[in-house]
Amino acid sequence: EAMAYAFVPKNNDCLNFWTHFIPLVVWIVWFWTFSRSLDVTDPYFYPLACLWAGCCTYALCSCGAHLLGCMRLEVRQVGFLVDYMGISMYTFGLSLSTFFYLYPPDSFYVRYKRVTLFVFGALCVGSTVMSGLSWFCWKRWCFIIRAFAYGLPFVVFSVPAWIRFLDCQFAGRDCTMETHNLHLVAIALTGLLTFFYISKVPERFAPGRFDAVCQSHQLFHILTATVSSLHIYTFPIDAVIRRELMAAADIIPDFNSTILSYAVVNACCLASVAVLSLKVIITNKHYPPDKDVKDK
């Protein structure tokens, strides 16, 4: 029934599913191609593997959550909790690639590598918990809370990279011109997708007309997939071009700081989802569900 739901064009979950399933297939093909051109067993490229894993994880979790749109309330809620975990894993994978490939060598974050990566991981786990709790608390502000939950870690780990981009734009220092403009486009699209997620435009101004096509959440999906594709394209270029510079500054990825930390954050997010899922089941068992259940 859930699989058939993806082929029913009169519900908004149909396009929500396909706008992440198609990119998922493309990213899998990309990684297969990438693995043939670079040595993915080299620890220097571990952050790229984490980024790719995060992209595929959030896209897969999102597809699953929208396929469950035809199921009973608690199943849909658990699906969205898993979806929040997927977003957190993408965020952490992106933070690793940003740290090892984009930061200025003299960044404050680099000098305290272990503390910085711990903070990134803690913020991502906190994002999963806060987004999950928005199903039970602060329902009136749930979309703003979820946007804040994922916007905060993104801003925190992006600040040094943004400073470097500004330094390149206005002073011409530490530039990677092959990817500079694409990173700026990704930043602009991230702001735009946040706008669509919070504002619920265009359906806010024309209720009922965008239920199946061109809903804000579908636009949000398209933009997230576009931004993720830009990251997947640009970070390998940054990694190759800036390798000697980062090595000279002793900013070298290893197994513990990338694969292991990614696995630990993933385990913490999974544990959070398990606890919140139990709360969902208990809550729906003892209290009647609301008639209107908002999309994620």
C-alpha cells in the first residue's frame, strides 16, 4: 500500500517522494563513478564518504517518511522522526567536509579540532531531539523550531567558510575559483529553501490550489536536492585543490575524526529516535490523535 502511494498523483506525498528518490539514485551513481577516479580508501577522502552517506541517508529517510503518509498516525510520526535523524546525519557529514576542505588554515575552529567536532556532533543530535519534541511541545511554532534546530548547526559550522568566501570575494585571498561561485549559490539556495519551509508559500495564499503540485514542501525538497548536489560536486574539487594547503596546516582527516565520529553521532541519533518513537506510541495509545496532522 505504501509503495503504491508513491504513484498516486493526487496527493502531495507523491512528488515529495520522487523529488528525493530521483536524486538518491543519481547520488549513488555519482559515488560509484567517484570511487573509480579517486582512492576512496585514502583517509583524506573520508569526509567525502561521510557527506555522500549523509546525502543518501536523508534522501532515503525522506522517501520512507512520505511513503508512510497513507498509514496510521503513529506510523507517520515515527517515519518523520527517522527523517529528522537523516537530516542530522547529512548535516554532520556536511560539517566534516566543510571542516577539512573549506576552513581557513588559521581558523579558531581548527586549533581546537576535537572540541569543534564534538560540538558539531552534539548540535546534530540535539537537532534530532528538538525536531522530534516539536511533535509534542510548541506545536504552534513547530516549523520555526525545526528550522532553527537544523539552521543552528549549519550556521555554526559554516561561519569560518563564509569568512573565507568573503575574504576571497573582496580581498582575493585563499580563493578556489573553480568552486567559489557554486558555494555562494548553495548558500543563497539554502536561505531560499528555509523561506519556503517556514512561510508555507504559495499554499498559504491559495489554500487548496497547491495540494498536489508546487506545494512549498515540494519546492523545499527540490532546493535541498539541488544544494546537496552542489555540495557533492564542489567538495571533491576543493579536496583535491586544497590538499597541500590543508596538509601544511596539519588539517588531516583520519578514521577517528570522520568515520568513527559519524558512526557515534548516528548511533546517538538512532537512540534518540527510538526513545521518541516509544513516546509517540504511548501518547497515541492513551490520547486520541488530532484530526489535522501537519506535514513535516
